[in-house]
Amino acid sequence: MDDRPEDSRDDPAREGKYTNYFKIGFNSLEFVFDLGQAYDDSPRALHHTRIVTSPAYAKALLQLLADSLTAYERTHGAIPRLSPRDGPEP
């Protein structure tokens, strides 16, 4: 028997959101990722998602992201670094 959760790609409640603003905090028990959108004409970022997870899962996310970026760059070329002026303001 397959113990994996049912695929929810067809779930209408599931929604993708564009993110170009990231803020990360932590304490001894958890990491908190705040995600949102920042625009040049807006003085503040608009937060839309908060993810709270354990340090072990945060580290797993870091490894997954690093592996995915490596694969992306192998296929599509190097990703340029954003300059401080290109990044969103908090």
C-alpha cells in the first residue's frame, strides 16, 4: 500500500503565489519563513504566507533548494546575483 498523501494538484483550494520578498526568523524550536511581494512603488512588502517548521525540516528545505538550483543552472546557465538595489525593501 502506498502511504504517500493523495496528489492535491487538482484541489481548487490550492493556489500558487509569486514571491519576491523573504524574511526568516528562528528560535530554539522553529524557523519562521515570511513570504510576500514587494513593488518599487510601494513602501512596504505585502506578506501573504508564513511557514513555520522545525530546524531539521528547514535544513532539509535548504538542501532541496540547493540541489534544485544546481540542476537549474546546469540546464539553463548561471543565475545572476541580485544587487542590494534589485532586492525588495523590508
